[in-house]
Amino acid sequence: MNIQFDADFVWGAATSGPQAEGTFHKKHENIFDYHYHTRPQDFYHNVGPDVASNFYNDYENDLALLKQAGVQALRISIQWTRLIDDLEAGTVDPVGADYYRRVFKTMHQLGITPYVNLHHFDLPVTLQHQYGGWQSKHVVDLYVKFATRCFELYSDQVTHWFTFNEPKVIVDGQYLYQFHYPNIVDGRMAVQAAYNLNLASAKAVAAFRQINRQPQGTIGTIVNLTPVYPASQAPEDLAAARFAEQWANDLYLEPAIHGRFPEELVARLKQDGVLWEATSDELAVIAANRIDVLGVNYYHPFRVQAPAVSPDSLQAWLPDIYFDNYDMPGRKMNLDKGWEIYPDALYDIAMTIKRRYDNLPWFVAENGIGVANEERFLKDGMVQDDYRIQFMTDHLRFLSQAIAEGANCHGYFVWTGIDCWSWLNAYKNRYGLIRNDLRNQTKSLKKSGHWFSQVAATGLVAPTLRPFESEEKNHG
Ligand code: BGP
């Protein structure tokens, strides 16, 4: 059965500064630049962020290719470490400022709408070293200075603003599961970082509303939602799932959308003696500055079961004392990344936003599949990524069903447009609609890029592709 989306549904792609631009002419190192320069062996094949997909130098060509792939809106991020000269004063580096202005101008010339995110895991490393990074309220205020500069500089170019990408992943990576520098394992610090990131987002929203007087400008945040499914309906599994849902999802959705923290979670953290430090003034800022729009990154569900070990055991506090991960037998996996594939969850996300989060306007800000060694699928010079087309089709089917039932979702942004650098995994898994041949940074549409352009042009997601010719053949 065909799936039809409305004509005003936005078909986009998402990327980020640190994963696309390369470090050319950057003023400061972020935590990943620093990690790479001190321990390159931690990165897949020792490949770091220095060149990434060379967007800094190649943005005109890249944007033209994205246009060919049907991308109507592109999510990018402004790098704090590129735009800001003096991190304390928040002064602007003219070279960085000019670069982003040129990128926005080219996007407008091509008819690609910029969706601009202000933080994509790329904390300046000196703020980590000097102040403890997201542990520090001073760092929160320095981030707000940077955000303010962005609004001042580009509100004539940008109307879709986002404060953060995936605050939960920052907390997980830096303070729990050791995949973002400084790779600490400390539950109490994780709790404080989660609070400070929510505070930083609300303060940036406040700054935006002071500066941006354009009626059409909106501001939101982007969260990775991992809907929680219990292993069974046994009370212990349900209790584990309840905590996991509050910890993984509500901790970010509640403050952003309702201006408050989930009560039950707060009570639990307080009882456990790990609740964040907060002032009543800060809580008032969070209450008063809610987002206009939500970006949702969805990749995989979060299946949990009751913890094998009682949370009352003598152990350091971590959120995981309340749940164990559950590997559901027979689940479908993307084995290259280790993530379950479960498109049904997109429907569940939509219904949760509808029922519990005021049916706030939202869009899929990232969804996609990263596959290793895609060269094996090269035929006639094109990656035949039917698995990616299938992945997107399956997710779009559940999304379309949710929209038919009243979900307020207005766009689908694939991760990603052009194969880009993926943190510790570097270039292991490729996500793009467009292949990047790393030997020479040559970029060309994959089969999914052609498919996406058809979908974007018609709003029609067909189970099979209409025949199309490769670029070479078209021109031949
Ligand atoms: C999201 C990030 C993206 C991107 C994506 C794919 O969490 O927002 O930056 O990287 O995941 O994951 P990965 O690159 O780890 O394979």
C-alpha cells in the first residue's frame, strides 16, 4: 500500500558541524578534537574529526547534491568552537561568523531551509578542564552567551532554532557509559549534568525570545527518544520500565514542554540523596521558557526488565540500579551498530507526544541506518542501499499512521544527507543518502538519494521504487 504525506510535510536531512565541517580554521578544540589528539587509538581506524566530510570547504557542492537528493530543509549546527573567539567574553570570530553566513546564503539560494542547532556534543574542551563542563552553572551561562551571539548574528537568515541535540547522550557519554570525553562514571554527576543541560536550554530559549522579534521564528530542542518496553507485564518489570521511561525520556520532555521535572523521578532522586542542586530562580526560568517545537531523534527502542540485583545492595548510585537491559529474543537488529530495528516505536512516540505532551508540533529530526562496508553494495558506480529505503519506508509507514490519528508531526529528517564522521566510530558505519568516497572526498547519490528525491517531490512513499536512471546514464 502506498503512503501519502501532505504537500507541506517537510523532507529534510540532518548533520552536525563537528561531523561534517572538519576542523579547518576553528578557534578552539572541542572535547572530541581533544580526545582524538590525545588518544587517536580510541577512534575506529584512528580516524579523527579533522577533515570529516570537508563541508567547510565543499559546502557549495554538498548543498547542491543534497538538493538533488530532494532535501528541502537541512539541519546543521553552529560550532561554539568555531564561532566564538573569547569563550568567557563571548566575542565573535569574524572568520567563523562569515563562514556560517555564506552557508546560510547558499542554502537560501538553493531553496534549502536551515534548521540550526546550537550544540551537538561539541563542548569546548577548555570549559571541561577549567570548570568541569556541564557540571558548572558558569558553563551554562557561557553557552547562553554563545547562543545569544547566534541569534543576534543570524536571525535574518534562520527561523528554525534548536538549543541542543540529544542532551541525554551527553549525560550518558560523559558521565555513565564512557563514550564521550572525559569518560567519567558517576551517577550524581550525571544527574547534575542532566539538570544543567535542561537549565541551559531554558535560558537559551529566554535569550531567543528577548532577541528574536520575528513572528515566524521558533525555538525548540532535539531529544533522542527511546520508548521503553518492559520484558513482561510482571510488576517488577513494569516498575523497571516506569523508572527507565522517566529517566530516559521524561527528564528532558517534561522541563522543555511543561516547564517542570517529573515529580516521581525527583522524589526518587531526593530519597536516594543524588538530586541536583537547583535554585528557585532557575526553576522559574525553566517554568517560564518552554519550547515551541520538538525535534525527535529515533533509532531504537529501550527494552528493560527488573534488575537482577536489588537496588538496595551496597553499590554506587547509578540510574541502572533500577533496571537491566532486556535483549528480546527474535528482535530484528542492525548488527553493524548494535541497535534494534523497531519502526512501530515511532507510532508510540507520536501517541505519547499527543497524549502526554500537549500534541506539541514536532518532527523526526533524525532517523536512519548506519551500515558498515557499503562498498559491497556498489553496482555501476552507485551504492544500491535497498536496506536503507526499506528502513525509511517502514518508519514512515508508522509515522503516517500516527499522523492519520492526529499526531502533530510535520517533517522527517533522515540521518544523514552525506556520509559523515561518527564520533568514536569515525567512518565505520555509513548513514548517508549520498556516498562519500573518503579516498578523494568525492560524493555521489546512492540509490536511497534518488528514492528520497522522488518521495520529497511527491509526498508518496511507495513500497517499490519507480525506475530511475543513474546520473551518469541521464547525462550520457
Ligand atoms: C545520534 C547523533 C548523531 C549521529 C547518530 C548516529 O545520536 O545525534 O550525531 O551520530 O546518532 O549514531 P552514530 O554516529 O553513533 O552511529
